[in-house]
Amino acid sequence: MGRVEDILSVFDQMFPDAYCELNHTNALELLIAVMLSAQTTDASVNRLTDKLFKKYRSIEDYIKTPLETLQEDLKQLGLYKNKAKNIKKTVQFIKDKHNGKVPSSQIELESLPGVGRKTANVVLSVWFDVPRIAVDTHVERVSKRLKLAYLKDNTVKVEEKLMRKIPKDRWSKTHHQMIFFGRYHCTARNPKCEKCPLKEPCRYPNINIR
């Protein structure tokens, strides 16, 4: 097998059932959870949304709630003021432009306030079952350490290279596996190098990629 195939095989062995760890039951909840996850751990988001999604059950619930109230409900997360503003703008946009339904296309998702490429890719992949590779901090770090991308590459370049090197029918699966690999094994600090089956293609520890 080639180097990429070897890497994918290891991912399959280590994390065969990797999945999106953000709790959600519908497209709106997933979109909100991903928006909240910026510069915040999934575990922190899940602790918050456990209560938040019981209070806010629809687009209208977010729309009718004053911004200050929503900010208070998000206060335990970083950047909560900006996140609350973006959520308010996004739900209003979804109501006005998309008949109250979360859109299912890349262009429409990225047109939502506060929604970038990574968030759009997660929603497309997880909820709408569209093959995508969302490049978050874990995917970027793992890609660069395993020489699937150059150190200088930005997230768009990393995404493009992963899509070229990984079969399309594996994009979504590999995306989750790379997150698990980065979150639980190849961590930013103190990665488990001593028992890693991917030492050969790895740049670390010669170059520390956080």
C-alpha cells in the first residue's frame, strides 16, 4: 500500500467508529453547536447545549429572545457575545431567506452570518451526508504532522490536498477519524509518540506543530 493508504488503514484500526461528538438532534442544533465550538472544546459546547437546546427548540425561540438574554445563556463559553450576535443574525437570515430551514448547499451555508467554510462542511457532512473534509485545529495539525500538507499551508490548502489524496467516499469518515486521532492520540502537547503506529511519516517531534 502507499503512504496515504497506510495512514487511512491505521485510522480504521484505531478509530473505526469515529463520529461528530457535538450533541444535536436536527440541522439547526448542529449548526448552532458548530458555531459555538469556535475556539472552544466540544465537551464545553455539549455541557452548554444540554440546557440550551431544551430552552431554544426552534428558529422562533432564538429570534424572539433578546440578544442580552442569549448572551447570558452562552456566557460560559469564550467569545460568547460575538457568538450570540452571529446566532441571532443567522436564525433571522434562515427565516427570511430559507423559509426557516437550514440550507443544504455550500454557498447558502457560507452566506449565513458567522458561518465559515469549516462550519458549512461539518453541517453538510454530518447532517446532509455530503462528502466533505472540515479542517479544524485537529485536522490541520494531524495533516501537517503526517506530511499530508505543508507546514505553510492554510486551512483551505490543507482541505484541497486532503480531498486530492483521500478517496471521496472516505472524506467524511476520515475527517472524523483525524479529529479523534488529534484529540485523543496526536495531541497538540504531549502526543503519544511512544506507542504511535504512524511514527514513520510523522514530522513530530522534530517540528512541533501546535
